[in-house]
Amino acid sequence: GAQPTGTVHDISKKAGVFMELSIN
């Protein structure tokens, strides 16, 4: 999203998925 809060949430969500894929 263009909003800062949306960007942070989006990054956090993507980071969580990335970490799960890395662990698995």
C-alpha cells in the first residue's frame, strides 16, 4: 500500500511468509 502503515504491515506479512519458507 501507499500508506506507511500499510507498507509496514505488508512488509511484515511478506517477511513472515519468507521466514516460514526458509525454515521449511
